[in-house]
Amino acid sequence: MDRLFYLADLFGVAVFAITGALMAGRKSMDLFGVLVIAIVTALGGGTLRDLILDNHPVSWIRNDTYIWVASLAAVGTVLWVRMTQPIHERGLLIADAFGLAVFTVIGTEVALQHNMPHSTALIMGVMTGVAGGVMRDVICNEIPLIFQKEIYATACLLGSLVFIGMRELGTPHWLDTGVAMLCVLLARLAAIRWHLALPRFHLLNRD
Amino acid sequence: MDRLFYLADLFGVAVFAITGALMAGRKSMDLFGVLVIAIVTALGGGTLRDLILDNHPVSWIRNDTYIWVASLAAVGTVLWVRMTQPIHERGLLIADAFGLAVFTVIGTEVALQHNMPHSTALIMGVMTGVAGGVMRDVICNEIPLIFQKEIYATACLLGSLVFIGMRELGTPHWLDTGVAMLCVLLARLAAIRWHLALPRFHLLNRD
Amino acid sequence: MDRLFYLADLFGVAVFAITGALMAGRKSMDLFGVLVIAIVTALGGGTLRDLILDNHPVSWIRNDTYIWVASLAAVGTVLWVRMTQPIHERGLLIADAFGLAVFTVIGTEVALQHNMPHSTALIMGVMTGVAGGVMRDVICNEIPLIFQKEIYATACLLGSLVFIGMRELGTPHWLDTGVAMLCVLLARLAAIRWHLALPRFHLLNRD
């Protein structure tokens, strides 16, 4: 079970790295830039969480599998596009939703293991899911898309809430993990399918 | 006295969160983006200071009052604007100056408690005051305003200097806190009133 | 020998601060903005490395020489340009390559001292060399140049690799440090001289 979850985590790292590599390509970055953006997207959220929780060593510095998976995913993306293969947008979105689900559950769980209050565990779940993507967008000089388009972080919030609630009820580990991941996944897929979005806050710029 | 200062700190968190929510509105972000920008603006400076000083646990992760105050201030701002209430710009600037004063004193004090050299305490005072606003501007894809307009960070520098100097002289705690906050407040209000600004450094772009 | 290396480190801090101050000037920032960008460029990479490795205290908070050197370099740059002295672009690029070499070796060594795996030491070497410049560009609202132009981070990667390899072979400290720095320096100078660049990854934006 733990082994399965570790593989799911690595899958999430690979998918997030691919989205980072694609964004770097849209900015015409060189190979090194592609690697950096891919690694930041894949590992940035978890790193920020570990720093704030003082959870050392940071996950990837002792186990270099994470860096290798992110790097290979980035290089693979470049080769794939070079061979003029089309990118299966829908497949990527679904894979990304799955990665988001894994990261959210991990983030929430790490915070609970540090005996954090529920509100902090919630924030850590969302942060682990979305902060890497925000860093990717900020470095690439874009206003983070997740603050403007379909429901994304809200799916993390939901999954994190469900996970915390089930933990309180004392359900078995495989069950709360599975149900929370399913919530993130379904919320995200529904948002993509029906273009669900949060209301936006428009304020005229008076400068 | 400590209780009074804690309330002042929460007031600063609320005001900074409001400035974050307004900036998010200018970028037409959704409700979640508004929350994130508000929280980053309010708590980003103190978090960065705590990470660099290795001052764990980071202030807000054990006491969720901070997150709640920032979130409620953000939601309140959206509701206020939705009800087409005007924003009292001048009132907000004055409240922001007060928050800046509180944050500067807290940042300087935390560094002194860690036996840092005066230069580091000065930097931590300024960082606590301004880094949240810089993060807000960077995420929103703006060049930080505080590096270009009226005196802002310089007010923090002054207040932090005064605080350190009075501490060295051994004045009572309420006195050095009060005088340092007053310095930040007056410097900032004077800058707003008479448009005081530091000289700017213009360099032609030769790219 | 250690003393010599410490001086080389301070030289690197000064050069990176100058590149930060010049970028701030291109964005017409005020004096305070110039100071912040200079300090972030000079000390940002090492600070991020220390935070991720949990290597406290962060180098500059106990020894204020770093802050002073960066600040004086920034103020000196402004005065130099104000007196309408030309900036010797080529000289600055060479000095920057030297600073990059010092930072890369320091970063790799700190990671090895913490018994990190080689892949992590490599990343810390590159991060110490380039992260400050990336932060400078992100705050100044530019897509990081090092991801788009001549070989830069790749020179760090090479130097870091050579350093780790020689360490494994057990060469004396002055030799591995010297050779690794020379590799960074030569790779960077060759890149500038012959405009060597990594292939770029172009992806059409379909938004």
C-alpha cells in the first residue's frame, strides 16, 4: 500500500514536470530552463511545505529518485514534441488532476503528523498541490492561471477537508486516502468537463 | 500591554490582507486567488523572516487566528466592493502605515531576541514590513511599487533604527515600541502628504 | 588559502550586487529598490541553499560583512553611473563569470559537507550560482535571461561535476577548488566569446 502510494507520488512528480516543461517551451526557454521549470513545478510545493513546517530533510534531497523522475519527464517532453508528436491535452489534464490528488493528500498528512491544527493542515494540503504551479507561472512571467480559470485549488481544499474529517472519524488509512483523492479527482474532472469556475473579483484599475 | 500589541498585530494582518485582496481584484482573480494573495501579503514577510532566522514554529502555523483574520478581511473586501461601496483610499493608506509600523517593530524585536547583529535586526525589521507586499506584486506580475513610489521601506528602516538605538539605551519596552512605531507612522504619513520619494536610478536599456 | 577563498567569495558578492543594481536601474527603481535587488541577487542563491539544506545560521545573518559589501557595491554602482562613467560590459561579464565559479564551488561543498547525494550536491552548486540572478529577474518582471541566452547554468553544472569527481578521487582541497573554478570560468568565457547556447525548446502558444 505504501509502495503503491510512493509510485503514485512519483507519477504526480512526472506529470507536474511535464506541465512545467510545456510552459517553458511556450516561453522558448533553452534545455536548462526547461529542466529548472520542470523541477520547480514538480517539487516546489512540497519544498515550501517542508520549509514552513521545519520538516527536514526536505523530501527530495536525500532521495534523488524525485529529481531523476522530474528531469526524465522534462527531457521526454522535449523529445516527444521534437518528434512532432501531438500533446494529448485532455490526457494531460486528467493526469494532472491525479497528481494534484496525490500531492494534496500527502501535504495534509505531513501537517497532521506534525500535530498542526486543522486549518494549517488544510493550507499545507492546498499548498503542496498548487504552489509548484504558481512558482512555474511566476518565473515564466504569467499571472497564475489557477487563480483565474476553472476550479483547481478548490478541488484540493475539498480533498483536504474530506481527508481531515475521515481521519477524525478514525477510518482506515487506505480508505481516507482513497476517498480524499477521489474527491479531488472528481471535482477537478467535473470542473474541466463543465467549465466550473469560482466567481471572479473585478476591480477597475484606477492608477 | 502584550495583549494590546497582539491586537495591533492582528490589525496589521487585516489591513495588509485588504491591500492584497484589492490587488487581486485589479487582476480579476477568482475568490481563491483573492484569498491566496491576501494571505501571502499579510503573512509572507513574517514567514520569510522566521525561515531565515530558523525561528520555528512559523508564527501562524500554531495559531490559526492569523489565517482567519486574513481570510475574513479578504472576503469582507470582496463583499464590500460587490455592494459597490467606495474604498476610502486615504483611510486605507493610513491603516497600512499603522500595520507597517507594527510589523517593523515585531521583525526587529524577533531578530534581537535571536541575538542577531544590529544590521541583521534592521534587515529583518524592514523585511517583515515589506516582503509580503513585494510577494503580492511579484505574483500579480507587477514591478513592486514600493521600489518606485513614495518613501515606504525607508520608513521601516528609520523605525527599526530608532527601536534598536533605544533598546541599547535600555528604555522601557512600551516606550521604545511606541516611539519606533510613531517614527514609521509619521515618516509614512509625511511621505504620502508631501509625495516624498527617494531619488530614482534611471539607466537606459541597451538590449 | 581559506582567507583567499573568503575574499573571492566577497568579490563574487560585490559583482552579483552590481548586476542587480544595474537591472534595478533599467527598471528606474529608487535607491531602496536598488539596494534590495542588489542584496537579493548577491545573497539569494546561498540563502535558498541554506534553507533547503537546513544549514543554519544562514551565512550572512551572523557576519554582516556580506550585507555591507553588497550594499556598498550597489551604492558605488549608482554613483559611478551618475558620474556618467561608462560601464565596462565585458569586464563585468568576466567578473560575473568569476563570481559564478566561486559560488558554484561553495554551494557544492556545503552540500557535500552535509553528506548529501551527488545529485543533490550538483543541484546545490547550480542553485547557489544562479538562483540569486533568477530572483532578480523575477522581481524585476523579466523572464530569467539565463534560461534563454548563452550557456550560463550549464557552466555551473560542469564545474560542480568536476568538483565532485575530484573530491571522490581524493585530490587536495586547493586543487579541486581551483580546477572546478577554472572549468566554470572557461566554459562561461567561451560561451560569451563564441555565443554558445543550448538548443531552445519552442512550443507554439495555443491559448
